[in-house]
Amino acid sequence: MKPKTAGKLLKLLGWKAMDQAIPVKKCIILGAPHTSAWDFVISYLYYKSVGGNAKVMIKKGFFKGPLKPLLLSLGGIPVDRSRSGGASLVRQMIHEFENSDSFQLAIAPEGTRKAVKRWKSGFHTIAKAVGVPVYLGYFDWGKKEVGAKEEIILTDDPEADLKRIRQWYKDKGVVGKHPEKFTCGDDLN
């Protein structure tokens, strides 16, 4: 999809792009709050509209029949989340980064559209292993604003970093399409 077309569709849906594409060839872009399948649509249109081209992990079971070429064209990477408690998925993404000249990976740290107490830290493992920056992306259904520009500097303490990241989203006040499913800071205190 061309940036101009994506921008028109985003605007038609009532959304405003707040930032430009991330200016590095390789990075991880976190996306929250992830409470609806529509989050992918909004974030895809946003990033395409600003000239970006991020990849996203999608359950391999969806890559069947006519959906396969569509999902691949939208930047989908088929993954099997059922094996090795996520370790093979992390290895797969590390391999993708190491074997690509340009690779921006969008990840929902919640890992699901359901409310969760713990966010996933696989992005942290990947970023530290391949030395790529992590940016904070958001889709705020309350304000209908979408963006990604702030870099979070990771430490060697994934739990502390996750707490800082969740606090950033809490402080930003973003609202999910289904607000009751977003638990960015409920256990931060």
C-alpha cells in the first residue's frame, strides 16, 4: 500500500498520525494498548502512511489459503508460539534481525488482546541479543492518535525495564479500544 493511500484510510477512520517513521533500519517498536484486532489495522495504516515498513509476528495457523499472501504482503511473519515457551520464537526473531539489512519489528508486549498481569519480555531478549533500539508505539482509542518515536534505553534488568515501559504508557494515558483489557500499570505500585 502506498503511503498516501494509507494516510487517507487512516484519516477516513478518524485517526491522526502523530509521528514520522522511526529513522533507523533495525529496531523493535512496541505497540500498546493491544486490546483489539483493529490495533493491527490502525498501526499498519499509520506506519505505512509515514513511509515505514514494520514486520509483525502472526500465528502460523493464519497463513493458509488466500490469507497467506495477504498476511505476507502486510508484513506478517508466521510464528509458532506453542513450542519451547517462546524460546524458539525469540531465536527466530534474532535470526531475522541478523539476516536482514533492514528489519523493524512491531511487537505487542502484552502478548495477547486479553487483560494480562505480566507483559512479555521476549522483545527485551531480542533487542539485547542483536543490539537494536526499542521504541514506544501507541494507538490511543480515546484520542484516536497513533504514533511511535520515543526510544527506551534498555538496561540488563528486564523486569525494571518493563516496569518503566508500563509506567510510560500509564503516564501517557492511552486508552485501548476495550479499556477494561488494558492493564498497563495496575500492579506498578
